[in-house]
Amino acid sequence: MSDKQINFISFYSVLITLCFSFYILSARPALSQPRIILNTAFASPITNESQTGFADTVLSEAFNRLGYKLETVQLPAERALINANMGIDDGDLLRVSGLQKKYPNLIQVPEKIMDMDMVLFTKNKPLFVVNGWQSIKSYTVAIISGWKIMEVNFGQFGDQIEIIKTDNIEQSFSLLRKNRVDFVAYSRWSGLSYLKQHNITDISLLSPPLVSADLYTYLHKKHKKMVPELAATIKQMKRDGSIQAIYKRILQPLAPPTTKKAEK
């Protein structure tokens, strides 16, 4: 073998080594960043498959600041809680407070993500005045199975309120449009987003809300040490304006002009 061939082989070997080293170094951050998988029963604009919803974006940034990559999994509401409590997933993206009483393996991160108005939507009663949960006694309402805040508050009235449970908001609004229920109880932002996305104009949002609930992230107890760190990070994001900026970009455009307000 000539010196020229030896030099060429040596040069080629060095080039391959350099390219491989560069690939390893550039890939290392992505490979080494641990994942956190949170499930959720919410829909757009709170969360979506592309993880560009409000809660997706807020918590992706929060976990990224802690060195983690967030992934969200869409599940029915009841199944989401069961999986999170069993540790199949790392927690639940967004829920009302107090669920650890029934799901003891879940720890509520003690810094709320957002306020959520639980509201009524209707087709044939646009002038109906909402006066709390009891105001729809003798009426029929569709709720999504597993939404505890709806099940508990409507359930206290027994058979005075006919409750139809559905698997998702598509089923709930379908019942409403077919006049099989008088109301759909759902979250304000997700309801408005669904109506806009599907260009539905014959359904009205009623005021005032049934209740305005604080929503929190829950982590499985195996991530107990992360809870105070995540809470502190969310608080910092509120102070530095990150969450307000995300709200203005994702949620505020959906709000009717008279109800636009900043999340706290």
C-alpha cells in the first residue's frame, strides 16, 4: 500500500471519528434530559396533541427549567386519575384541589396553574340566568364522566337534576344540538374553543359561571422531592411575566370582549 493510500485512509478515519463525536455531543442533551409524563382529560386550548395548549406550554417551560422534558397523554377523565394514582404516568396535568383525599398516591403541587370557570352552555335557553348548581333543578345536563367537580356538585341534588354522563365534549355538545339535554356543563375556555373550531353558532355560553375553580398539577408520590421545586418554578414564572404572556397569546383571543381578564 502506498503512502498516499495510507494517508487517505488515515484522513478518512479521522473524519469519521470527528463526525461521530460531534453527533454524540450534539445529541447528549436530548438523550440525557429525563421525561415527565402527565396525563390529562382537558382539551384545546388548555392542552392538545401537539402540546401547544395553555397548560402544556406553561408546564413544559416549568419542567424545562428543572431539567425535564414534559410529555402529555390524553385520557378519559376517570382513567387519567387512576393511571396517575397507580404511577403508570407521572401525574395529572391539571385538576381541582383536594383530590389526594381519594387518590392518596397523588401530591398536589401547591401553586395553582390557572383559574377555570365551570359554565353552562345551552341551545334553547339563551336567556337562562345561572344561580349556582341548584339553578338547573328539573333540567337535564350533560357532563363528562370523571369530572369530579361536576359529579359531586350536581350529584348532591339526587334525581332533581337528570345527569347524562359522556366520554368527551363532542358527545356532550351532540346531545345538546339534538335537544336531548338542556345544558352542557363544561369549562369556559375549552367550550369556547370547541365552538369556534367547529363553527357552531347555535349554542350560547351562559353567565355567571357555576363556579370558578383553582387548577393544580398533581405528581405521583415517587416525585415527592420535585413538588416544592415545581411550585417555586411556577411562582417564579408568574413573577417574571412568563405565564401572563402565554395567557395573552393562547387564551385571551378566545374570550368575548366583555370578559377578557388576566389569569392570576
